[in-house]
Amino acid sequence: MFMLIIFIAIPIIEIALFIQIGGAIGLYPTLAIVLLTALIGTTLLKSQGLSALGTLQSSIQLGQNPMKQIIHGAMILISGVFLLTPGFFTDAFGILLLVPQFRSFLINLGAAKFANKINTFNKAETKPVDETNIYDADYTVVDDEIKKSD
């Protein structure tokens, strides 16, 4: 349901911004801004992506956990998708995703939510042992006795 709302809300926001900005500055300046942000975004995307790849390679060579660098790389890739999508709202969010401090903030926010969900899950799954359901029994392997009688 959340994704449906996002897929409906983002185009509405973009259309509203195009109408407002286009009405204020005109058609050609609006189109020029959209093209300019796409060009600047792809340039920043390339440099940030190469930097993230270098950081990932060095962390792997040092034997460190590369998960944070992988998440940064994924966010840079998402940033590229936002920057190549025409619109002011997606461009603003795409540029924000290119800022390492903003990515770190989102990662920490997501990690805190994830840790909270794990703690909630673990607390729900932890049950005291009910010793009334423990049985002590002896058993005999029947399969071997059948083979001996044949």
C-alpha cells in the first residue's frame, strides 16, 4: 500500500512543480533546468560511483565488512535513477542521495528501525520452557530386528 501511494504521489508532486515553476520562469528555462540537473547529476553520479567502488574494493582487501559500502553504492545507483527521471522533486532527492552524510543518516535510520524490528521479533519468540511437555522415554530400533528375522 505504501508503494502505491508513492507511485501516485510522486508524479502528482512533479506535475505540480512543473506547473508552478514553468508558470513562474517559462517553458524554456524550465526545460533547461531539467536538462542541466540531469547532466550535473550524471557527472556527480559517475564520480561518486567510482569513489564508492574504490572504497568497496579497499574494504574487501583489508578484510573489513563491506556491507556499508554496498549500501552506499546502492543508494548512489538509486540517486542516478532519480536524477535521470525528469522532475524537480526527484532531482532534489537524487542530489541529496549523492551527499555522503545524508546517505549515512538514512543508513543509520534504517539500521535503527531494522534493529528495533529484530528486538521485537526476538522478544515475541522468546517463551519460557514449559516442563510439562517434556517426556522421558526409552526406545528400541525395530528395523534391525525385522532384518534379522528374514
